[in-house]
Amino acid sequence: AFRFVTETQESIFLTGKAGTGKTTFLKYLREHSSKNMIVAAPTGVAAINAGGVTLHSLFQLPLHPFLPTASNKSQLLQNIRYNKQRIQLLRKMELLVIDEISMVRCDVLDAIDTILKSVRRNQGTPFGGVQILFIGDLYQLPPVAKNEEWRLLNEYYGSPFFFDSKAVKELQPLLIELNKIYRQKEQSF
């Protein structure tokens, strides 16, 4: 998995049950990869645990649902105010690691896709050509979609999960599943 992330440009969904080494893998990747990498997560606690930042703070995302229409994309881009350092950071980024991906709602990824395509001036490639490493376990916490938010979003998406975002469907990340549990030896536990 490490060689796949570091030696290719392929985007990856790294998954596995609790205790299979997802966090250990992320720590190892941070210490040994030479790629310009940003680690982000959907919540403050997850960001701290991953040694990164929140997706909302990194991309200045709105707190309301993002509908993937031309007018909403234009409005999103008009409302973000990045300084030169943030623009340079996003342009130089080679790898975006999103930890706890099970909690990220589909529209959030489409908003990130819109921003990266614009900032990186690459409209033809998902996420503006950035390699994405999604890390998480879909059997853990699901994305939060309140009833009124989902009423707006379900016209565009099959589910609130990240894999139903338009950008991820276009990206088609490679699936790598970690299946050996290291955290404990007692199988029933």
C-alpha cells in the first residue's frame, strides 16, 4: 500500500476494520513519503488524531449543503478568500489524505473537487489532478445528513456517503483493504 501511494499517482481508498493498522499506516506515510502531502479529516478530533487539519478549515467550506450545479459551483468559488500562501499550498500539494472518510458527506467532496479544479487550473481531472488517499472504515461512523439537508441532496446523490460524490465516481479510486487485526489477539473481541 505504501509503495502504491508513493510510487504512483493513483487515488486509493484504504479501508479495514478497527485495529488493522490504518492509523499506523498514515503515521508511517507521513514520516517516509517525499510527496507534498496534506492530511485532513472531517472533525477536529479526527484531524488531531490524524495530525492534520479539518477539511472545512483547509478549504474554507460552507456549513450548508453544496449542490453540484453550475450556479452553486460559481457561488462557492466567489465566496472563498484564499491568501497567496493557501493558494500555493493547494497548488503544490501532490497528495491529499482524508482520514475518517466514512464521516465525509458526498457533497463536501464535490465542493473540494470544485475548489481544487479552480485553484489548480485543471478542470479536466477530478480534484484538479491531486492524488487522494481516502482512509476509513465504512462500518464506523456514517456521514451526518440531517433530514432537511438530505431532502436537498437526494436529488443529486444516491446516498450521503463519500463514494456517491460525483468526483469520486469519476475518480474511481483503487480499493486496498487491510484485514489482519493487530490491536488484539482475542478473535471474539
